[in-house]
Amino acid sequence: MTTEGIIEILTDMGVDTDDIDDSSSMRETLGLDSTEMVELRLEIKEKYGVVLDFAAQPDFTVGELAALVSGGHTVRAE
């Protein structure tokens, strides 16, 4: 369920669904810039209540994000 939610957020942001799978990385594969990463972080926080700090880990795959969100993990820089 969470993977589909992440994909929904990404497609709402204008990412082509054909480019998205579990191994797609936000920056490298999907080409999200820093502004889009902030938008993604805010959408995840709003939808799932999970706070992600992309300074702690600058890139995530769809699968990694789904696992973090479904586990309710908050990821912040140390």
C-alpha cells in the first residue's frame, strides 16, 4: 500500500509512471531536484506523518521510502 502511495505522490508531482519502480532513486533515476525533494518530503509528512531529512541520506529509492514510511520511521540528520 505504501509503495502505491509514494508512486501516487510522485505522479502528482509530474513524474512519468513508466519511470517509477521500487529501485528508482529519487534524484539519480527520476531526476528530482532539491525543490522537488522538499515537496516530496512535505507530501510524505502530510500523508503519513513521517519526517524525512534528506540531508541524512540524500537519495532514496521508491522501495526504501516505502519501507521507511510503512515502518513509521523518522529520518533526521545527526
